[in-house]
Amino acid sequence: MSADGSRAHERDVGEHQTALIGDSLAPLNQTHIRRANAWSVLQVVRAGGALSRSRIAVDTGLTTMTVHRLIADLRRRRLVVPAGRSARGRVGRPSALFKFNASIGHVLGIDVGNETTRAVLAHLDGAPRARWEGPTSEIEADLVGSLRDKIHDLQQDAGVQPDALVGVGVGVPAIATVDGAIVRPSQHHVWEGLALGGLLGSSLGRQVLVTQDDQLATLAELRRGACVGVRDAVVLDVGKGIGVGIVADGSVYAGIHSAAGRVAWIQVPDGGDGNGAVQLGRLLTADGLIGEYRRFGGASKADGALDVFLADAAGDVAATRAIDRFADRLGWLIAALVAVLDPERVVIGGGISRSFGRLSPGLAGRLAESVANPPPVVGSDLGPEAVVTGAIDAALQIGDSWLQERIGV
């Protein structure tokens, strides 16, 4: 507090001081301070739910009078709305409560998977409002047009206006350049070089952020899943494909070419009598597990990895041998990653995470043999939903910029 009772950061600090406004340094004045304070208030309300002005003042460090003015301004901009009144206490009248107006805009998160594409429309608090899921093969030929149409369908289903769309996050099973082009897709080779971000963004008139799916799955684990509060971790997304996500110092590490974790193309010895090699993407995936089951003489129907695990539970020896081999190989990959990155946690995600309990002993055994300080290996609760969840989180980052523009930050 200053001598006149005002908060130090609310007073006129003088034009000789500067602050980062946008991408450049500008003189710091009362307008900048007011906008920064408005953003602080909005962030507290977004995180806290229904709050009173006095509670907002405590959480932001602003005076109650300043909070009154800022709440009034945020209400005029439709960013904050009334949320009833507090329960009557022993002292004083009930206080008016305010909450973030999450429905002022919406975002789209899309997971364009090798086999299945998922799209979720969510409000600006991340709460889902509408969902679509279908075979990727049905949209492969015209990916841009198909995604645009699905977005419009979801907006109609959710009863929201298209012009309230704030941004779109898209995960792809490929390397994604910084401008949203697809490079080296694992299966759908017709997408090679497709400028998905630019084309879809132009079609929608909104920013579209295209990201490698493994990195979005890792973002979801970091914000909502098994990596919350973790500074360094490895996330393996294992299903129809395989990829690795890296958490370094509390952030998702993408690499200099945004290609970190794209391990499916790496070739390893095939284990046969010759000198053959096989890609990890054909070995440590659902198809790789099914192929191993067949090589061990498995005769039961196996359309997916789950069928092999069910056969194992029923006493099928071939399934048991295939799963043990798969766990050992996956443990070898994890050990190699741990030796290089030294994470505090390893997360197994993707479709295979449903059967993590069966794989866990084999993974732990291989790690104990291979590294000096094996970290805990846990299964993902997000599972196959991790990529679309991460895509929503990426789109919400666009939403932050949109909200800052509305209050002039």
C-alpha cells in the first residue's frame, strides 16, 4: 500500500516507464494499467467460478473500488455476467456474484486420427457442447472441405452462431509445420504437403492451429491428465500408430522443426534370423500386436488390440506370448527414452492404455533391468480422447488472445 492508501500497481507510474504491449515496448500509462487489471480480473473469474467483488479484490490485489469499475466494464463487453447472490452470512447482506460468460464464443478441437476422426465444439471454459466422430477414410479425399462442413454441422447442433467461432485446434498423425502444413503423414499419403491450417482457416475466416497429434495428447496430459504438476515427463501415444510426447520444464517440447516424438519411422531389427528391419510404426502398434499374435499361432478373430487382450484373459497361449513380447519391446523403447530424457514420469496413452494393467509388469521389468532410476509408468485416464482434448486446449489458447483483444490488452 502507498501512503495515500492506494495499491502501488494502480497508481500513475509515469510515462517514463514502459511495458510490453503487443509485440513491442510502449510507454506505460493508465490505459495500459486498466487493461492489464481487467485481464487479471477476468482470469480470476474464469478460474474461480461465481465470485463476489470483494473476493475478486482479494485474489487480484486490487482495491474493491477498482474491481467495481472493472466488473462494470467487463459486463458491458459481455465477458462477465451476474451469477446470483451469495448466501446470507452472520454479518452484512448477501453479495452479488459474477462469473465468466463462457458462451460468448466457442472453439473446435479436432483429432484427425489414422482410423477415426473426432471433433468437439466447446465453449470458452472448455465445456463440450457438441461432438462428431466418424471414420477418417470418409473425409480423407477432401479433408479441408469435410472438416469445414463438420464444423458447420456441430455449430448447428449446438445452437451457436458461426461468427462466434474463436479458433480451431487440429491434431494430425504427421509432422505439422508452423504454418499448418502436413508433412510425412503416417498413412494418408494424399495429405502430403496439404496446407491444412491455411486452407481451413481461410474457409472459416478464423485461426486454425494444426499440430502433431502426439504433442496435443501431451498437452492434454499436462493440463488435465497424468502430468498435471509434473515438470518433466514422457507420454507415449500407442494405438493404430505410435508417437512420443515430451514435457520439458513444464511445457510441451516440439523441437526445432515441430517434429519431436515422431518415432514411427525409426527402423529396428525385426528379430528374425536375417538382417531385416522393421519400422516401430509397424511393430509397437495395434497392428504389430495382432501380427505377433498370428506369428505365435493365434487363431482367434483379432480385428483390434483389444481382441488379443481378451484372448489372453481367456487363456490363449499365443495371445499371452504376443502381449509379453509387445510389453518387452515397448519397455525397451521407454528405457531408451528414459536414458536420454530422465523424466519423472512416463504415461502410456492411446487405445492401448485401456489394457495398461496387463502391460505394466512387463514394462516395469524391462525398465528395472535397463536404467538406473526407473520412473513410475502410469496409464492415461484420457486414453483415445487425449488428442481431441489437447486440440481443445490449443484452441483455447487462441481464445485467450481473442479475449485480450476484446478488453484491449
